[in-house]
Amino acid sequence: MPRKKATIKDIAAAAGVTATSVSNALNNRPGLSKKTRKVIIDIANELGYQPDLVARSLIKRKSQTIGLLINNTKDPFFSVLVEDIERAARQHGYAVIICNVNNEPELEKKYINMLMGKRVDGIIISSVNHKASHIRDLVEDEFPFVLVNRRVYDPGMQDRINTVVLNNFEAAYQAIRHFYRLGHDRIAILKGYHEASTMIERTQGAINALQDHGLSADPDMIIECRFSDEETRRAIEALMSRDEPPTAIFAEDDTIALSAREALLARGVRIPEDVALLGFDNIRLTGLTGIDLSSIWEKREAMAEVSVDLLMDTIDCVDNGEPFQARQIVLETELVVRKSCGFFRTGYVR
Amino acid sequence: MPRKKATIKDIAAAAGVTATSVSNALNNRPGLSKKTRKVIIDIANELGYQPDLVARSLIKRKSQTIGLLINNTKDPFFSVLVEDIERAARQHGYAVIICNVNNEPELEKKYINMLMGKRVDGIIISSVNHKASHIRDLVEDEFPFVLVNRRVYDPGMQDRINTVVLNNFEAAYQAIRHFYRLGHDRIAILKGYHEASTMIERTQGAINALQDHGLSADPDMIIECRFSDEETRRAIEALMSRDEPPTAIFAEDDTIALSAREALLARGVRIPEDVALLGFDNIRLTGLTGIDLSSIWEKREAMAEVSVDLLMDTIDCVDNGEPFQARQIVLETELVVRKSCGFFRTGYVR
DNA sequence: CCAAAAAGCTTTAACGTTAAAGCATGGTCG
DNA sequence: CGACCATGCTTTAACGTTAAAGCTTTTTGG
């Protein structure tokens, strides 16, 4: 049978004092003689006392736990984020409940309910659909949360929501400009999941760049590839069987870029000789020899830390009853040029 | 100000009944008229009632939460495991607290204490050092837990611990045999973190295979590469500057294999023409064109599901006061042959 | 038609902790 | 020397839920 855990009452009985005194002793609160304090602490150690954090949570109305909603842990982008967020949270004394939402809004809602039920002190959300209505409830409740790598476009709501995002528009703009300078004029865009603000902004930045440089933004060259390899493969088929296939492809994340790469290579298309390729996120394997995928690099560790710090600040404010002004933080990115976009072949021509 | 959440008492007051009745109504327990039940449920909905799971945990002594200890989420092997475990746990109605241990035994201990304090119902551990003493405490407490992809060698303790592991010995044995059949006789082994049972067993299997096939198991050709790229790079330097460098390298996980690959290519060593390479885990990117890393495949999803099922069984037994016989589950693996180990070049010669 | 059973509710206590208020004891100070 | 204060503890109540036992009222059945 599992050994019954010692409680504060057991210690109190053994020490001949009350539970309150034990609580005060173990938490270094004043009002006890040194002697009594020592007796209590010794007994606690002897009994292997571990405080019941559930009971403490109940009365303190603080669980020292946060929720983390992400689409899926296995995606290399998110797996790094999860690790960094968990580390940062731990350093602040918080545990993290992980929730894989898998792009299912209903599941996201359920997770949020569960987290609220567990009385988490805050939530970090990196999974949200840009029109998610349940986010509005969190705002109305003034519940502490931070959106990471996601934004919500609800007007009048935006500035009441903490967000930590990349300058996606600018990053995508630069990607396209890079292609332009290399002399490309038939550029295709493989869009990510278009319910995510991140992807919407990347598309917008890319399209603006095309237009600003006098290139056509042919809708048929802008194809959404959501989650599957398969969808990307079909997009590549469609693109490459055109009369005038693209000479450059911008994929809105590295996972899509890699799927595209496989599909291209399978067709015998050479990268970058026939088609230049550029991804987004600079996940670890983009740098492997033989992959050499150009990509857009973001400080993911900073992203995690900033998000956690922001959440902690928000929680502190709410705890102290102070008003909190939500913040919107935008992190800059950097284009990492590798062989896949052909820099080494031609250099800038304009 | 955050909206105060409605409690069972608020509903009770509004419905003119007691808290017990509300609790019974909301949890479909018998002993209430249909009418009262409806009144209560309607009011609960109206007030947006969400049960306080902390309070419920306290009295039920069940948190519907499990802990998950892994080394680091960013490792592709673990990130998939985390996702699959979380999914399986959710389907059983459990939330998951994630803990990145990063090979720090002290941190592991702290995490376990925290999880016990939070009164999790069970723990899945994939991070443990094979001599971890804190695991013994869990066993003594008869606390429900499962070791995944890890084993503890403490005699008399082994059969009291749930484990879900691969047949690492056999898998490594097959890897070396494959090299042997391809005609290799100078085979190097890049060991993983040697505190992990997984790696110990892989090394043992590999060495046994070398010996069984009359090949030398030169200690200088068996090098530990722990966590860093750097260490692997140095190992490759050492191996390739030998008078008789290896013609084949078995890396005990894919992360090491990929680091080795980079180091080899940087030296101008061709794979597999000059050196054959074989990894372990068959992480997603091993299959990318241009990487084509041979590896050993395990059913990771099954691993996750089996682990969660085993934990659930254990928890149920303890809940019902039934005796539980710990189980040791061994999953078989499969060698996935790709270009990196030269199959396509020579075929079996013996 | 009355005893027994069932239905439908309430009361009480508990889970383990902490906050706030209360109460002796002994010491200090004007 | 009596009012006042600090020290060191205890008492009480609370957090939100549930389990067990208790108490009416209604229903059932012999």
C-alpha cells in the first residue's frame, strides 16, 4: 500500500503544537521561538514531509502552474519553443501543463476550460486561430495570457491582448526581395495554414514585395499547403506543370519547404539550379549539409523568455490588483542565405 | 477586475438547495428529482459554472494529472514521444505536466518532488539515469510510474518497476551484423550518454555482434559522444586520423549520427563510399533526400500508448487497492536501410 | 391501512493548507 | 506599580468540493 504522506497535522501532533505553528515554521513566517521552529523542522524532515500543493493552491488561489497551448510538439519549431518556455517558467517557479491542439478549435476550447478548471495562473497560447472567439472570453475575464507567434485581429481587442510575434510581414517581404535581386520574376508562394495570423502576415508581406518590385502576384502561384506532405506535393505538381513554372519558391515555414524540396527532387527538379527555395523558421536541420535550405531565422529562445516574462508580469499585476496594460512585442528576424536559394550561383543582379 | 467565478454554493443559493444537491446534480449522481436537477443545471449554465478541479483534487485525492519527465523536448525523438504521450493521456482524461530534465539528476529529483507535491496520479519517466536512487523511493512508496526507453539495473527492484523499452541489444546487434554482411571489418561505435540504459544496451549489443562475427571491438573505436556536436566532431577527428580508419560507423542515436555526418562531410569523407553510417531512432529527417541516413525504426506511437496504458492500469490498481504486478514490455525494432550505409553500393557479400 | 421502503433532500464533516484574530505570559517604561 | 507592548502560541474559519449519514415526505406492498 502506498505510504500515507505526513501532513502538517501529523507534525503538529508530534511536536505538540498546532497546525498553524507548523505552517508558520515551515514557511519561515515570524512568531515562533527558535527552539519550537527547530523541533518542527526536524520532525518534518524525519517524516519526509512534502507540502500538499493542491491544498495550498486551494486556499492561496494560486496554482504555480501555467498552461501551454501549441499545435503539436513534434513540429521542430514548437518543440524548441516548448522546451524554452518550460525552462523559463520553471525558473519562475511555475510548472507547465502541455496541450497539443492540433489545429482543432474545439479541442483548444476544451483545453482552455480544463486549464481554467485547474486554476492555472496563466496561459501561453501559440495555437490560436485568428478569429478564435474563446480568446475574447479570456480577455473579458481579464485572465492572464500571452499569445506567442499568433495574433488575433478582433478590433478593439488587439491592444488588450499580450502578444509576442515576429515581424512576419517584413521577413517575408525581405525573402521575396532577395529573390527579386537574384533575378527571379516568377515566384511562387506556398502558404501555411491560413487561419493563423503568422501565415496571413507572411503572405501579405510576400505579396506586397512582389507588387513593390513590379512582379506579378498570380493567385495560381500562391497555394495553401496546410498540414500534410501530400498537399504540398500536389501544390508542387501544379506549379511545375505550368507553362511557365516558377523559378523561385517561398515556403511560409520550413516544414512546408522541406516537403516541397522532396516533391521537387522527386520530379528531378534541381535546387537551386532549376528552382530556388526559401523557408521560414530556420529549424535546425535546414543547416545540414545536403539540405542547405535558406530560411528566416528568429530568436526563438528570446521569444520563449519574453513570453514567459510578459505572462509573469501580467500575473503579478492581477495578483496585486494593479491595472495591467497589455503589451505587443514584435521581434525582428534575419534572412539566412544558404545554397537552396541560389546565392552562391548568381549573386545579386539588381 | 477578473470576474469572480461562480461556485457550487452560488448555484445552491440561487436554486434554493444545498451545495450537496448541486454537486449531485452536476455530476449525474442519483437522489434528485428531474425538476430540481434541471433547475440546478440551468442556473449552472447561466452562471457559466466551471468546477474547481483543485478543490475536487483535494477531496478526491486524484488530480487527473500525470507528470512527464524527459531529457529535452527539442530532441526529435522526445518531441514525438511527448506529443503522443500527451494525446494518449488526454484520451484517458489526464493532463500532462512536462518536465525537461536535461540530464541533470538533481533537477530530476526536484521535478519529482514538485510532481508529488502537486499530487499527480502517476509519472512517466524517460530521463532517468540507470542508477537513479530517487526511483527507489517511488518504488518504496508504491507510487504509480512507468519508465519509458529507460531501465534501472538495481537488482530486486527491476521487476517491481514498469518499463517500456526497445530491444536495444538486438537492434544494435542487427546494425553491426548488417555492416558485417556488407563486408566491413573496421567498425566504429559512437556511444550515446552512457548513464542511460538505452545506450548501454546498444553498446553491448554492438560489441557482442562484433565479437560473434570475429571482428575486433577495439576500445579506441568505441567513443562516447554525449550531448554536443563538438564532442562528436572530435570523435570523428580521432577516428578518421587513425592509420586504419573505420569503414563503417554505428551511431547510437540519430542526433549523433547527423553530427557525425557533418563532421565527416566537412573532412571530405564521402558517405557511404568512404565510410558507411547508421543511426538509431529513424527520426523524420533521416529519410530526407540528400540525408538518406540508415537507421533503426521503432514504433514510437505504440511506445507512447503502451506506456500510458500501463500507467493507467497501475493507477487503477492502486486506486482500487488491488495488488499490481509491474510489467516489463519490450518492443521490437526494424532496420531501415537507406543509402548512408551503402546497401545500394555493394549488397551483401557474406 | 399501516409498516416498511424509497425518494429527495439536508446536515455535518472532511481533504490539507493558510489568514486573521485571539489570548496568555513576561517584560518594559513612565 | 499599573498600563502597555511584544512574544509565542492557539482558535477559528476559510478555500470549493464531495462522502456519509440523517431526516422528512411520499410511495409501495402485504
